[in-house]
Amino acid sequence: MRTIHKLLIVLLLAGQTANSLRAQGTATVAGTDTLASPLRNVIHRLSVDVRPAYLTPTHPFFKGDNAKQKRMNMFLSGHLKYGIQFDPDSRLGKLYPHTTQGIGLAVNTLFNHEEIGTPVALYAFQSSRIVRLTPRLSLDYEWNFGASFGWKKYDEDHNSYNMVTSSKINAYINLGFFLNWRLSPYWNLTAGVEGSHFSNGNSHYPNSGVNILGARIGITRNFGDSHTLAKAEAALPPAALPFRPHISYDLTLYGATKIRGWVEDYGGSTLVPGSFGVVGINFNPMYNFHRVLRAGLSLDAQYDESANLRGHEAGTDEYGDPKFYRPPFKEQFNMGLSARCEFVMPVFSINFGIGYHFLHKGHDTKGWYQVLALKTSLTRNLYLHTGYQLQNFHDPNHLMLGLGWRFNNKR
């Protein structure tokens, strides 16, 4: 069992090299030995959450335009989570006290299995303390990021009302804030609020997505010796630990597929058959203000095979579907400049960006764009980039899956 635990921890550390762990073991922080590694006295946590929610009516399907002819406004999910908190005497444990990361499994219901299914979500999560309110009570946050499986998708003949989901697999994003009450060293009770979003990232049509706002209540069992649990609970934010502000440089290459369609002037719509490729590269210098915060500007270049097809019609094929000539490269390539802010924690970093295309040709590649991305460390400098891009603050554009390398990483 000990071996299995260590393997799970190594996966969550996402490829931290043995050399870096040895370096942490020999380093000293504020004159205190940080021990060999964050693996020595790891705290394991098992949590169960129940999350009732309000299903926001973002589509007529939820307002009653469905086979049951009933309004859909209820959502319920049950979650089982396994997480770890690093040894409070290790360097990571000192730098990021009260932080837990792990994996979760959720069963979700929208109370309409026949038309939309009962999806199951598998996700990574991370939680940490925002502020301590009393010796036993704190305000915490948690994010979930993963995929959900088992959706019933739109079918013109057998599921025509469901214009919400068109794929059996959808991305799952969640953010919650909650009160964390320590009942004893081994048990915690949590209660709070959260929001979630399910979407296929415009990889299939239709894709209006599912959005919920709700509550959460849960209980957590902590596993570890009483001395380690007490030390972890009493840990203070590392204000006295040294940190050198510096500039790092992230270079990210990503790709995606997407569908393309538009509303015609006469009120109808056109869906272009097939899917289209997207490839992009970002160069993002960022100033590291603090161990948990960095920010900067990103130069973003992207080629979108679906951009500006409208106006390049080539008639229809034998089935009556529209055909198009390929637009010139300059109409499908754009460059933008975005402001980026990144929240940094062990293993994971969350990157937010708002930008504008300063180099573009055609309507589809102009305007503002927004980015939400999760960076997962694979080695000290190599990371996995999983993101989502919006256009003009409301239109889903595409997912972003790629790899990146961080230069001048002095963390």
C-alpha cells in the first residue's frame, strides 16, 4: 500500500525529478532543514461531497422546450475525492501550507436521463486556505478541471429537442468557495457555494453548454499521524521565507479541432460539414511578483482552418451540403497581444488572459479573445497546457491542448 501511495504522489507531482527533490532535501529555509522530500509524511485525504445546484436556463431546452415539456432547473451531483497534502516539514509543505491536490469522481444528474443522460466526471482538483477565521474555521477555495462522460447527444431523428449537447464527452470546469470546519484532527466538515460549466469547446455542434450555480456540503477524513496533522493545521503562511522576484518566459505550442457555422441574414443557419484544425503558439514573458502570482504580456499567433470561410462558397456537394474554397493564408492567420495573470500552486498553475487581435484579415479573426488555461508541470520546466478560448467575451471558440517550456525558471 505504501508503494501505491508513493506512485500516486509521484503522478501528482507530475514528473518532478529526483535531482530537484534531493536539492529540496539539502536546502535550508529560514535556517530549518526541509527534510528529504515532500513524500515523507504526506497527509492523505478522502472526501465525499453532495452538491445541489440551480441549472441556469441558457437555452430553450431548459425552459421547457423538451420532450417532457417541463422546465429543467435542478442539478445534483455526488463527489468522491482522494487528495494529498505535502509533508508540512518539506519545502513544498512550507511554501504552500493547507494545499491539497488530487483526483475526483462525480456522478451528475439533470433529472432528464432520457434526453441528456446522467454524466460522470473525472477530474483533477486543488484546494487551499484563503483566510483563517477561528482556530477551527477557515475560508477555503477549490477548483475542478476534467472531463465528463455519458451525455446523451443531439440527434435529429431521436433526440431533436436537445440542442444543448452534441458530444458524449464534455469538458468540466468548477470553482467553489467554502467554510472548512475542523471537527477533530481526523475529520473536517465543509459547506459553501460553487459554479460549474460543461462544454465540448466548439468541437461539435450544437454546443450551448451547461452552466450551474449551487451549494456544496461535504465531509473529509484525514489520514496521518496526529503529530503531522497538528503541525499541518497550525502552519502559517510563509511570509518570512525568501523569494526572489524575476522574469520567466513561457513558450507554448497548442492545437485543437473545431466546427464552423453561422446564422444567415434571413434567419436560417449554415453548418459547414466536418471539423477544422487550429494550431497556435504563445510567447509569454511574466514577472514573478510572488511565489503564487506572476503576470505579463503574451504574443499570440494562431492559424484557424475554419476562419473566414463565408464568402468563399463553392456550391454544394451531391448531398446538398455547402462546399467552400480554402481562403488565403492571410485570412486564416492572426496575431494578438494579451494581458496574462497566473495563479501558481504546486504542480498546477491557472492562467487567465484577455487580448486583442492586432493583425488580422477578415471578420472571423478580428476583435477580442479570452483564454483560461491550466498548466500542469511535467518536469521543472516542461508543462502540459490545457485551455479554452472565447471570442468577444461570449462566443466559444475552441479548446487548446499543447505543451510548453518555461525559460529562466528560478522558482
